[in-house]
Amino acid sequence: MPGRSEGTEPPDMMSSVEQSRSWALAKPAFTEAQASALVESVFGLRVTKIRPLPSYDDQNFHVDASGAEETPDGPAQYVLKISNAEASKNPDLIEVQTQIITFLKATGFPTASVCRTKAGSTTSTVDVDSGSSASSYVVRLLTYLPGRPVAELPVSSQLLYDIGRLAARLDKTLEEFRHPKLSCLRREGFIWNLRNVPLLDQYVGALGQTHSRQTVERVIQLFKQQVAGKLNHFRECINHGDFNDHNILVQSSQSASGDNVGQVSGILDFDDMSYGYYVFEVAITIMYMMIESKDPMHVGGHVLAGFESVIPLTAVERSALFLLVCARFCQSLVMAAYSCQLHPENREYLMITAKTGWKHLQQMFDLGQAAVEEIWFETARAYESGLSLRD
């Protein structure tokens, strides 16, 4: 989901729950008029139309503006991103994420272009005095990318393969990224990094005394027993960390045979980037691609095949994949329930994954690791032998 960010207090000074509450309550609340004024004063563009976009704990606006080169379809379109007050306390992290977007764009990935402020910077910090207190927010302006989210489309096995391959290519390409503040991506205690699944113990109370909570607690226990000790054997990389069905845009195009096919036209939301492992990226991608699928248990094989066409997993990484996918379901579902307690007005957006997520998690867990792995690995082997199940 867009805009999730960690707190900035050291773990020994603030519990993970307190951190989460702190950043959740720090969500910006700019009006459309205030957001328009920001675009004009900071970036020098005249806003002709502005409307809010859904977000997790930041604030995003879709902006049409003049004063820039217009497209054949009319005024240039942008996304104004206002980071929440807690995330804005770490401008170095936001700067690194922004530079990564630019780096990936230059290497051919379908990311947005980053717009410069009037002062020539990629970000700007805005101070807001609410009377009793003052808050600072980092603001950025990105070009608006075309396409529809994967969540709104029927997804073919070919597209799943392509998305898996894209996730691997992105992580592989970031091996070449350099920045003096790159260590900012070592985000200790960051709740959305899969290494921190045990931190969910502090949030499961949001689920009440339910069967769902029992499943989550069992996944956390298995993670501690079977995955935590393997982390040192995984290959490290920078993860996008949120390759979800709302952060990948697709446009239709015609293949050489004249068939309509979907191609990825945009990758959104780099705010969850952190140092992780290759196997984390493929697990996260599998989990989110399952959400809207009519055949969720087979999704993993197509995504895995695409990913492994670039970065084959090791045996130890493959052995952890099932629990990592279950764990990502738990992260998303538990934190959505917790965030709903803090922001009930944003419930519809926060609970997008929960609409099918609980059912998919329980189905996976009931089938068991061996059965699910058999489906995934058999599908992936079919691609290797040239007998893929692509439709």
C-alpha cells in the first residue's frame, strides 16, 4: 500500500506499537486548495485540476497543471506526494528512495519522472503550524503514469510471469545503485520488512479472539522456528518491498499475432524500500498477485518462473518461500486491522487486501506447505521445459 513508513525513534526508546501509532496519527490532512498552493509555490506550476488519491498514511493528489509542456491529451498530469510527519523526520531516506526512482527510470524501468522544485531540488520540506504544534512534511511531485492497476484487470499467467521477471530485474538492477546515504535503507524495526514478522506479536490484539488470530499466531511461531534461523543463508539485496496489485499499472497492447496483451506500464510507491533478500521480493509479489486471482493457489508458480528466469532461488530460499508468503499475508492483514482502529474513516482502503486475503491465507495454510509447493514448483518447471501453462 502507498506510503507506509517507519518511525524514527530507536527501538529501545519506543516500542514498535508506539512507533506505528505515532506515524499513523501523523498522516497529513491538506485540503485540495492547500495542495494546489503547494504545487504552485514549490514547483511553479499552475494547477487546473486536483483530486485526492487513496493512500495508507501519506497523502497523494492527482494534479493537472499548466506551466509545463502539455501532452497531446491535454495538461500535464502529476502526483503530489506529501509524506507523513514521522516519515518526514528522515528526509535522507526519502531522498534515497527518490533517487532510486530516477535511477530506475534512466535504466529503462517504467517509473515516474521526478520533478524539480523551483530551487532545483527533488524534495521540499513544508512546515505547518496548527496552533498548538508545528509539523513538517516532505513533498515531492512525480509525473503521472498511464495504465490501470493489476487489481482492476483479469490477469493472465503470461502477465504473472512478466511481473515476476520484472521484480527480479528491478532487484538485480539495484545492485548497481550507489548513494552516500544508502545505509538509510537498513531500516531496523521496520514493520513491513519480512525479517520483522515476529514484531506482529505486538499487533495481533487488533484481531480479537478469532480463528484468524490463531492462524496468524501459528504463522508467526513457524516463522520464528523455521525461517528466522535461515536469514543469514539468503542473498541480500534492496527490495522494492511492495510489489502489490495496486502498485503495478498495466496497459493493453497488441502482440505480433494481433492478440491484445497486457504490459506493465508503471511501477508505483517506493516508500517501503529496504534491505532484504531476493526471496522476500518474490514472496511479496506472489502474495499480492494472489489477491484478485480466481485461481490463487496457482499464481505462485507463474510469478516464481518469471522471477527465476532472472534470479534462480537457492534450495534454502525455496524452502522458506511458502512461509514467507503466509507471513506477508499476516503482515498485511494484521496491520490493516490495527490501522483501522486508528483511522476508521479510511477503512475501505485499508481493508482492500482483507476482502480475499483471509480466505487465501487460510486455504494455503490448510493445504499445507508440501501441497502448495508441489503446485508452484511444478508450474515453474513447466516453463523451464518449454511446456509452460501460459494462457
